[in-house]
Amino acid sequence: MPGTPAARLIVLWILLPALVPVSLLLASSWGSGGWVWPWTDDPAMSRVIAELRFPRAIAAFITGALLAMAGCLMQVLLRNPLADPYILGLSGGAAAFALLGMAAGLTFLPVPLLAFGGALLTMVLVFVLARGRGPWSTTRVLLTGVVVAAGWGAIISLILAMGPDASLRSMLYWLMGDLSYAGLSAWWLPALAAGLGLLWFRARSLNVMAGGEMQAALLGEATRVRFWEIYVIASLLTALAVSIAGAVGFVGLIVPHLMRLVIGADHRRLLPAAALFGGSFLVLADTAARTLIAPRQLPVGVLTALIGVPLFLLLLYRASRIR
């Protein structure tokens, strides 16, 4: 990948923005029946594109961008490229609370609010349990996150076992990450823009926090306040992504790490790059998920996991070699 500052800027401001319309065009045009241009004269196909494919592609883009930004925050918090909302249990907690709310008939509570409660509770549990009475380390946080995620998995399994058989398949697909029933909401894009704008405004603080708590304190950052800001914003981003598409794994791990290799670690560039590439990546993954074994569809989380698991193991191996 290009390493000069000029080449990085080309990647950020030309290639990545161009990838967004290309991925959306591909998602809208490609289906089980082959390629059809979005401006086709066929009324039936135009309706399929307008009402099914394009809204699903937008939902995939929003979800991927949200997860990528949440992954950036997690990796700043832990100063570790192996951190992401899925591995730390945020996705599992958000999904468990959403399913619990549905099973209990709490229809007056919106799914994003339930998911946010689960994600925030998970974050607090992970960091409280990982710290204990002494200083916390990134290894302890990661291990605690894996254990908490396993606990949420057990709760989710219990909910599924006790739930009605008629909805079991759709619930399983949603938990694996599925965009089959994703619609459009008027507040998704404003929420994404607001989150990206807020994080970009805090980019300098994120750069400082990435160097460690002691260095951040020496440079005048209110580290505890910044930590809790990161907790809450990461939980919000994850909760919104889960409410749209379920528990899509490894996007928050893959995308920030790859973009950091290409763009660098400056969050003024990393955050928009991760949002653009994360959204485009999930759009392309979802297009593959619904066409690889057409007319049947795969949950998009299956494909992201197939890509993410080998990469996670590679990163873990490289980290152990460095130490």
C-alpha cells in the first residue's frame, strides 16, 4: 500500500469516496437473476431495486460505518488492534437486551434503546471486572470481554430455546447478522453524520489517548472523562448497528486495522476512512451473502466472520511474536 503522505491523501479523498457509489451500484444492480441496471425500463425490477435492494444497501453501509467507528474507539481505549465491539461483548450484550425486550413484550421501548442499555452494561462489566483492585491491562480486558460475550451467548441461547418455533429461524439469522428485513429510517444518516462529526471534533484527544493514560494526563487531557466518553459513544454506535442488522462480527476489527496501515493512526483521517471503507465493505459482503447460493441467502455476519477470524488469528500471532 502507498506510504507517502500524498498517496495516503489520494486513498482517503479519491479512492475511498469513489468506492461508496460503486458498492451501492453493485448492490442495487446484482441479484440472483444476474445484472440489471438500476434505471431499467422493467417496472417490476425497478420496484425491486427501489424498495428492496437499495434500502438494504444503505442499511448495510450505515451498519458497516457505525461498527468501524466503534472499532476505532475500542482500539484507542485498549491501545490494541485486536479490540472490537464484537470480541469485547458489546454486540452480544446489545443483541441480548434487544431479544429480552422483544420476548418480554416491551414494545413501548425502541430496539435501539434496549440495545444501548445492553452495550453500555457490557462495557461497564468488562472494565470493572478486568480492573478489579489493581491496574487493568489490555490482555485482561480482552479476556474479560471474551468471557462476558460467552455469557451473553448463553443468555441468547436460553431466549431462543424458550422462544416460539415460528420465529426461531429469523431470530437466528438476525443474531448472526442479517439485513434481509432492514428498512430505511430517516434518522440513520443524521445519526451517522453526528457521530462522525463528534468523533472528528475529538480526534486530537483520541490521538493523545492512544498514547496511553499517563501521556494523555501529562498533556492535559481529563483521562477519566475521555474514557467514559469513549465508552458511551462506542456503546451508542454499536447499539444502533445491532438494531439495524443484528450482531455483525469482526467489521470493527478488520476495517480500523487495515485503514490504519494505509492512512496512518491520525484519527482526523482514520475515522472518515474507516467509516467509508467499513460501509462499503459491508455493502459488498451483503451483496455476496445474498447472491452466492441464490435463491437462498446467507447472513452477512457469516461472511464477515469467515474473513475476520483468520485475520484475528494472524494479528494475535503477530502480537505474540512481537512480544
